[in-house]
Amino acid sequence: YPHLKGNFGTAWQNQQKEFDGVPGAFLFTTNCLMPPKASYADRVFTTAMVGYPELSHIPEVNGKKDFRPVIQKALELGGFNETQKLTGINGGHELMTGFGRNTVLGVADKVIEAVKSGAIKHFFLVGGCDGAKPGRNYYTDFVKQTPKDTVVLTLACGKYRFNDLDLGTIGGLPRIMDMGQCNDAYSAIQVALALANAFDCGVNELPLTLVISWYEQKAVCILLTLLALGIKNIYLGPTLPAFISPNVLNILVEQFSIKPISTPEADLKAMLG
């Protein structure tokens, strides 16, 4: 993608701080949009299902969208005069992204061979929502402690807890594969289904563990989708939703084997046997 210059920013809760003072235009095509501060509200645009009072919205007219206001604002602001060096929360300054389902399945033969040869022993899908409340460092510590013969698939804001870590590669494949944002959960599901088909087994029989962080309704919808597909043994955190009644929790545990996260050490031991 020649037009993709890089990743800017981290999780949604840092948006107001990270956008402030940036001499550029921002276009929201999907969530999550934080209420913009007055200092940069004039350069925030929305489109599709995203909208916010007093922000400029780019509508679709006869199947087309006119993005000239966004381009004009970007040209007017001019960008930074000097190169800016940004880091992730762990101090890393390089990210590799773009591992949507088509990309991952495009190297499915390498992945399958790595599993069959024993080079890859296990997959972890670590992702979901992020938030400012303490307790989410679990996901950083978890990924840091994953064995070198495992691969971490990730998506959504939770990935910013660790996506700037350098975990190396396995057979030429990076050990962290960034599959996108929360709405790209579909890609992760398709990859899991394709791997299950390749190994002639069910998703629950794959060497795959889902370690999910949740925050709000959208994450609950994604969880319900996973449950509807019959996926079990999901580790959920950083805390269980307060609105889950004891009866519902019992059903989730008994029928789907959902588990609350504990410590990275204990959970990894349980996952890997």
C-alpha cells in the first residue's frame, strides 16, 4: 500500500492527547471516536456510520463521496515541519501490520507446514478493547512470556499493549501478526475456520487459545459471535462484565468453558499443559 505511511497513535483512550497539536486532518470511517477537544475539532471529519455534533461529515451521494474538504484541510495545515519519532507504550518505534485474512491465508501453506514440522506449537489470539483502568498490563506481560515457538495473532485496541514488541520470527513469519481493528474480528474468525479446514478438525481442536479483553457493547457482540460459532475455552478479562448474572455466568462456564484471566504465568501453564 504505497499510500500507507505508517501507524499513528495508540488506543482510543489516548486520542484526545495524541490528536492535540497535530497539523493534519483526521477522517473517521468507523469507531472509536472520542469527543474532540476544541483545539483540533476543526480538522476531524467523519463518514459512513460515524458522526458527532458540529463535526464535518462526508456523505455518500449517488454512490460517491467527496473528500476534497479533508484534502484541503490537510494541505492548509501543512503537516509537521520536521520528522516526528513516535513510540509504542513499550518504547518500540516500528510496527508491522496488514495481516488481514487474505494476507494470512496467502501464506497458509507456510503456516500449515510450520505447524506440521513442530516449528509452531501454538497460536494465541490476544486482542480486544483497551482501557485506562489498571489491570490491562496483563496482556503485555502475557505476550512477553509466550514461548518462542508460538504465534500471537492480534487485533483491536488491545494490541497497542504489545504490538511494538519485537518477538522475532518463525520460519520467516513474524511472531506477532496484527490483523487490524475490532471490526476485523471477522478476519480472525475466517483464518481460524480455514486452519481448522486445513487440519480437518474443529476450531476448538486447533492449537489455538483466545485471550480477549473487553470494554463495551461492541466487544460483547463479538464475544456472542464467537459463542454462536461454538468456540470454547476463551480467556476473558481484565474483569468479567458486572452485568453478567450468576445464572448466565454458570451457563457460559458450563457450556462454553469461559475462564477469567488470572496471571500470565498460571494461564500460560494451563493453556500449554
